[in-house]
Amino acid sequence: MGKLDGRVVLVTGAARGQGEQEARLFRAEGAEVVIADVLDEQGEALAAEIGALYVHLDVGREDAWQSAVRAAREAHGRIDGLVNNAGILRFNALTDTPLDEFMQVVQVNQVGCFLGVKTVAPVMTDGGTIVNTASYTAVTGMAAVGSYAATKHAVLGLTRVAALELAPRGIRVNAVCPGAIDTAMSNPSLLDPDADREETAKAVDGLYRKLVPLGRIGRPEEVARLALFLSCDDSSYITGQPFVIDGGWLAGVSVV
């Protein structure tokens, strides 16, 4: 028996990276998975591979959310879980950040999460689960990612309010807060066909060996396992909480 047998879970940003691993793991644990993304070719291929439903979803648009939720319910009759995974990252000093860039990050990371809760929660089965993807930067600062950090701090606020408001229906809402994870967000060279993967891997490994107490970058499968924990009965008495998964980065840095 799987930990999500009989449940229907919608995962955003699920065509690749963290979302892909969440979709794969949830499906392996018995869930009917709805893969939502704007990367149609990759999303459809993954859905065909694991036996899931793919829906096109721009998380920053309310009408797109309504369409995705309608498709999920038409296919499966219900929604029991939501993983708000979709997100983008831009690097810039705050004073150099154009307003358009800041608002783009807000629209995907913050508005997308808000719309997910707003659209899915009213039709979600009582006793359902919502997992919002925040970040290590939701609980501390980091130079050059001000817009990203601002939205991820907001995601924690949304998570706590939603947990309070949805608790009477038994719907639990929590947040995962990953540090550096080996996906295209942390390592854009993964999307560059001309990049020297071996050299890039060495550089990334060297960087995080210094920054992270556990001495390595995280794996998307590790975040997926945390999202699974928060989406199944193993976490039945947990709601409104942030869960940092960062290899000890937030604990501090070694001086020796």
C-alpha cells in the first residue's frame, strides 16, 4: 500500500526539477497526480511516462487556475492535495532591480501560491493537504535575491494564515523551505546544452562544500520526500509550519 493511495494531488511546476520528483514520488505512493506547468512538451511526456494527467497552468493567472482545477475534477472527481511548487529566481541587488522584474517574481512565486490556495481550497476534500514551496531565504536574508526572498517570506505568511482558516475542515497547510537544490534554478547550466557539465558540477560542488555543513548541494528527491511526509498521514498533527531542508546551511557556517 502506498502512503497516498486513493488521493488526488495537483503539483505545479511539475514538468522538471523538484516538481518532477514530487510528481514521480507521489505517483509511486499511489496518488492520482495532476502535473501542472507551462512546459507542455516536458509535462506531457512525464505524464505519459508515469500515468498522470497533464494540465497547462500559468500559476499567475486566476482563469488558468480555474481551468486546471476544473480539468482535475473532471478527470478524477476530487482534489485531496496541492503542492504549490512553481517558482522563479532572479539575481539582482535590490537597488538595481527593475520594477518589472520584481513584479514578475511576485506574480509567479507569491500570487501563484495565493491563487493556488484560493482556487483549490474551496473544492478540496475535507482533511486534504496543501504544501507551499517557500525557501531557505524565507527565514533569513541573502544578498542578490531580494525579490525572491521577499516572495518566499510572503509564502510563509500565506501558509500560516491558510492553516488557521482551513483547520476547521481538517485541511493542513505547511511549507517546505529548501536551501540550494540541484535543479535548473540553482544551477542554470543544466539548461545550457553547450555547458561543460563536469566543470560546472565541480564548481557547484566546491561552492556548497564550503557553505553547507553537510558539504553538498541538496537533491530534488530529498525535497520530494519531505513534501510527501507533509501530504500523508505521517504528519497528521502538523499544520502551519515551515520545514527547512538545507543541509544545515541555516545553522551557520564553520570557521575551521
